[in-house]
Amino acid sequence: MLHHVELYAADLDSAIEFYEWFLGELGYERYQRWESGQSWKLGPTYLVVVEAPDEYRDNDFHRRTPGLNHLAFHAESRAHVDELTRQLRERGVTILYEDAHPYAGGDDHYAVYFEGPERLKLEVVAPS
């Protein structure tokens, strides 16, 4: 089981605003908060967003370079994926693989893929 994930953000306020909404929709609750970051927890796993140091803020991240590609989260149901997709579109979030949505991962993989803060690919997957 995953213990935690830590993400660095160039725009901390925007990242916290997004993850506060998104993780709240998935059942996470605020866990810790300090001047340069915040975390949310669900069960034993938590996600941390921290302000990136100034000297690293201009580095471009892309999910196709070596390193982290994306984070995938569990949805409660297909209806939950659909509702999150609707809310993401309302927020102007970029939905990835729009032409194959919601089956971009294959015929038995019902999910929404989108770009979160710092262009990190995020995914929410319905149970099989």
C-alpha cells in the first residue's frame, strides 16, 4: 500500500485550491497544513503539495520525460467518474484523450484522464 505522495508546485495557492476540491470529491480530508504546503489523507495514504523552491520553479515538467507519468485514483462508480468529468470541464481543466473518453484505457477501463496543476496527468478510474 502506498504511504504518501509529495508534489512540488510553482503556484502553491492554485495547487492547494485544485487539490482541496479534487481530493475532497474523492473522500480525502485535510490532514496537515503549514506555510509552504498542505496534505490530505484517506485511510493510511496521504498526498502532500509543497511550494517548490524558487530556483526550481521555472523547470518544465512533462509526463513523457523520465520520471513520474501520472497518478491514478479510485472512483466510487462510473457515475462518479462522469460527475467528476462534468465538474472538471466546468472548471476549464484539460481532459486528455477526449476522443476516446471514457474508454481511453481500453474497453474495460472506465476512467477520466486530465491535466492537474503543473501539467501532471491525473486519472480517476471506476471499479471494474
